Amino acid sequence: MDETALRRTPLYDLHVALGAKMVPFAGYYMPVQYPTGIMAEHKWCRENAGLFEVSHMGQCSITGPDFQTTARAMEMLVPADVLSLAPGQQRYSQLMNVQGGISDDLMITHSNWEGLEGSLYVVVNASRKGFDFDHIEENLPPGLSFKRYDSLALMALQGPKAEGVLAALNPAVKQLAFMSSGRFMLGGMEVHVSRSGYTGEDGFELSVEDKDAATLWNRLLENADVKPVGLGARDSLRLEAGLCLYGHDIDKTTSPIEAGLQWSIAKRRRVDGGFPGSRRVQRELLGGVSRKRIGIKPEGRAPARDGTEIQDETGRKIGVITSGGFGPTVNGPIAMGYVETAYATPGTPLQLIVRGQAMPAQAVSLPFIPNRFKR
């Protein structure tokens, strides 16, 4: 990638001042780690509160004449039950293609913001936001409007001490339930706060105007319980939590059922369908799938990376690893990947082909460590 074309987020200068190692990611310069290193950042987030910048992700809204109309339009693109979202409630789902594959995964919120009541606020992955924004806008029926928010920054505060850190700025955030959101004054700034994240920990995502991002970032770092965390630890945290990364664990060929995401499809949508690829999803729900995403625990200390071939005990290829690395909390190598369904049962012996050598492993349940969302 031509680095001269890379974009800088509102916090770029602060990351550099903190000594971050900046790398190209999804068209932006992003911090992959700070001087303390990925291991220390990962553990700090599990035990305290880690602060991440994720402004490279896409934020947008969809507005119609009323919430029912807007929700039904969104349900034409995703398998989630959008209609039942209460004001302020948030839901994880997937943009689907007509083949039943996943074009992206995303978070959908029934907005309760003043002036945007009844709209849908949507957050999509950085690597897919160009496609996602065009796809959503092009598929909206007449009478609905689409707006992207390029002037909003996004950061995430994750970890068991995250609630206390935010409550010190505004005690009302304690009232937020998991997967709900609202607008709060934090340190004199108006911030859209949702109780969600992608680390397996309790935590919050904070959407704020670009002009306020640096002030909010520094205000949060004034708390001794908070340290900045880069994309490297973000990846190891979500891997331990068993969460999918688009482009690795899910893509346009994988269905939500193969990926183990059927929990995100409500009964009404499973029965009624009406979203792209719904016939495949309904067929797989009834008849099963030929491959499944599973957790994999290699024996020994050597990690197995994305793309590693998975074989059965006879040496026959039965799958491939889609995410792999070292889990600092697990204190050992961990991975996720797809295998033929007959080999998906926890405890099944597997072989991973690393540098031409067969490395023993076994199928395990996900997540690798229990999620600690505040439900």
C-alpha cells in the first residue's frame, strides 16, 4: 500500500507521542502496540481498563419516516431481528449476500439520540466500510436517508475497571445494560456511549466528535486504571474471547451457521427469512452444515497461524485455521478454524501442519476464557 495515501485518525499525534508503533491498517496509520508491548497491554486490559482507538471503523445512520419502516428496510439486508430493538438497544448482525455468505459483520442500534430518535445507528468494520456504506445506501427503499459520520471518532474502554473509570466522569453510565447505549456528558463533552466491545470483557465504546477526541482520550488516561492498548492486543483479546474477525473467521463464503453465529438470528427471522441468502441459512439450520468454526488448542508452545492446514490422524486435510496466535491469559497457543463437521466435537484429536511438520492439537469449546460481559 502507498503509505502516502494512508489516512490519520484524530488521535494519530497522541499515539506517536506515547511511543506507539504505527502500522498501515485498512487504509489508516494505526497503533499496533505501545512501548509496554502486546503481552502487557493484553494483561492490563484483562485486569484493569484498556483504551483503544478504533476511529478507522465506519459509523453511519439510516433514517426513515418512522422506526418500523427503517427497521424493516434494514431487515432486508441482515438476519437480525431489528424490529424488536427498543430505543437505545444494540444488536450484533451480519450484512448478507445472496449466496448466504457474510459481506461484513456490524452493530446496529435503535437510536435514542435527541434529533435522531427512531433512526438506526450502525458501526461497520474499517476494511469493509466503503462497500458497506454503498451497499446499504443503494438498497434503501425510497423515503429513507443514509448518512455517514466521517467527523466522529471512536474509542473503546474495555476491562473490569472500565465502569469505574467512566462512572468517575458520569455515574449515570452505570445504569447502561449490556448492548445498550445513550448520550452522556463525560468531562464536559457529549459522548455516545454503548456498553459493548470486542474483547470479551465488560466495557464501553465511545463515539465523539473529532474535535473532542484528544481531550476525551487524555482525560481517560489521567485515570491510573487506564492504559492505551494497540491493535495487536486487541486481536489476542478477541481471539481468546472466541470472536470472529472479518476476512479471517468469516467472509463472503461463510454462512452465520457455519461460523456458529446462529445465536444472532432470532426465531422470527429464522422462520420468515426475507434477507439475502435466507434459503441457505434455513437449509443449514434444518439439515446441518458440512464444516464448522471451532476452537483449536495446539499441544506444545508453538502457535499455528492463519492458513495452517488441519489434518485428521491419517493425514487427510479436513480444514484450515483462520485465526491463530499466543493467548496471554490462556498462557499458550490458541487458534480458531473450520473443520469438517465430523471433527468439530471438543476433544477430537487434530494435526496442524506447521512448516511441513504435523503438530498435535485438539478441538476445544469456544471461548478460550469465559466472557465477562455485564448482563
